[in-house]
Amino acid sequence: MYVCICNGVTERQIREAAAHGCRTVAELTMRTGCGATCGTCLDTAVDLLDSVHGGREPLFPILNLSHAA
């Protein structure tokens, strides 16, 4: 199944990237291009990463820094 239509990234490619150590959406975007165009696929991409690694990564981790201060 295609997850990112804009960049032609499939569920299988995301699972393979996760199996090879990809843990964050930012890294997934750098490796596959998933989410780099319109971003509507990001929730599904995070769910797939979560299914492989068992923990949900925030979509935009930089926003969590506002709570660190």
C-alpha cells in the first residue's frame, strides 16, 4: 500500500527503513522522502514506525522543547 503518494513511498519501504534502524519521522523523511511534500501521510508513517518499534515518536519533536524550560 502506498503511504506517501507524493513521493511514492510504500508501507513496505517504511517498515524496511524501521527495521534498518530508522526511528523518527525526520529520519524517515530523509531516507525515503515520506512526508516531505504535503505531510498528509505523517500520521500513518508514525503508526508504522510505532508498530515496528513499539513507541510513538512525536510528529514535531522540536515543539516539545518549549516544555523543557
